[in-house]
Amino acid sequence: MSLIKELYAYRELLKSNIKKEIRGKYKGSFLGVLWSFINPLLSVLVYAIVFPYLMRGTVDNYLVYLITGVIPWTFFTTVMSQGMASIKVNAGIIKKVYFPREILPLSVVSAGIINFFISCVIILVFCAIFAVGFSWHLLLLPIAALLQFLICLGLTLAFSAINIYIKDMEYIINFVINMLFYGTPILYELSGFSTQVPAFLLWLVKINPFTHLMQIYRDIFMYHQLTDIWSWAYVALIALVCLVLGLFIFKKLEKGFAEEV
């Protein structure tokens, strides 16, 4: 509760930091915020060149399937890479001025979710082009995005703090994220691989919270159905655990930030 009060007291700083994260990301770029659309489209283009041939016959509307996975994943990877470095890159301010240090990773994740909602326009355009259509399930999008926001916030709080003390943490986490990409049904459909992979690997993919998140997003945009309540509950539980652990680790380590950065 005290943290919420403190963040509210420094709300103007939080707002300005979020604006800085959004504007600064593409500062000096000719296309500016349009890169929020272009980056995921380029990623989809690369995957779409090869994977439709590998996935032929297993997934209908594969391009829509692909983009509904790539855009949420881009949100995750972007905020993780920028959020982990948020304490380091603001070392000068941390040494001079007091403010709630949580504002730094929070600003990155908040800017990330704004860019995510902007990028969701691309998904809607693809749904229209490929006649997938729209339904009332789009009303569930803010809830799904909020759960992903909380997961990202918890992870960035924890790893941005640990990164100050363990200098290699950033590289380790980036490697894990790259591995996690292939352990998440973004490019493939899980049911198509269930008989081709070892049971242990299949179990790892199934307990991956992003597996459930991807299904939720695809049910919202593509399949127009309610995802199993247990998937929602599982993702919500992971989000709560990540947030609580992230805040705990951050609070434990933030006392030494000024000396270590």
C-alpha cells in the first residue's frame, strides 16, 4: 500500500518517463512510432516465407495464427530487454535524486503495453483481410494484456535488480528468452507436435504460461471462443507470483543500487 501511495505521489515523474520511453525509442527515426507496426510485420514476413510450407495443412489462416503470436511475444521480449537494463541506464539519476526506483522498470513495461495495443491494430487488419472477423471476445483483450503486463512487470523488477549485482544476468536471460520462444506455440500448433516430441518436452511447453496466453489471444482474435477457465486461472496465478516475487526481490536489492551501478 505504501508503494502505491509513493507511486501516486510521483505520478508526474512516472507519466514523463512513460512518454520518454515511447518517444525515445524511435527518437530521430524518420518513421517514428510507425515502427510499432513495421517491426512485428517484418518479423511475420520473415517467418511467413518458410513456415507456411512446414505447417501446410495443420493450421488454417496461418498468417493470422502467426501474427497473433508474434505481436504478444514482441511485447514480452521488448520490455524484458529494455526493462532489465532500466536501472543501469539511469545510474546517474539514481545516484543524485530520490524517487521510487520501481518507476524505472514500471515505465518500460507501461510504454510496452501502450505499444502492444497500438500493434493490435495489425492483428485486426489481418483478421479483416483474411475474413476471420471480429466478435465480442475482443472485450477480453484488456484482461489478457493486463495479465501479461503483470508477468512482465514482475520479471523486469526482479531481473533489473539482479542485473545490477550479477553483470552477466542480462545475457543469461536473453538466452533463456530465445529458448522460450521455441517452447511457446508461436510458429507452430501444439497439437501437431504432440506425437513427435518427448513427453518431458511436451510437458514443459504445456506448463509454459505463454502457451496459455497465446491460446487466449488466439481465442480472442481468431477463434472467437472462451478459453478454458483453467488457462485464465493459471496465467493469473503466474502473474500474481511473478509480481509478488519481483517486488520482493527488488525491495531487497534496491538499497545497494547507488553503490553498484
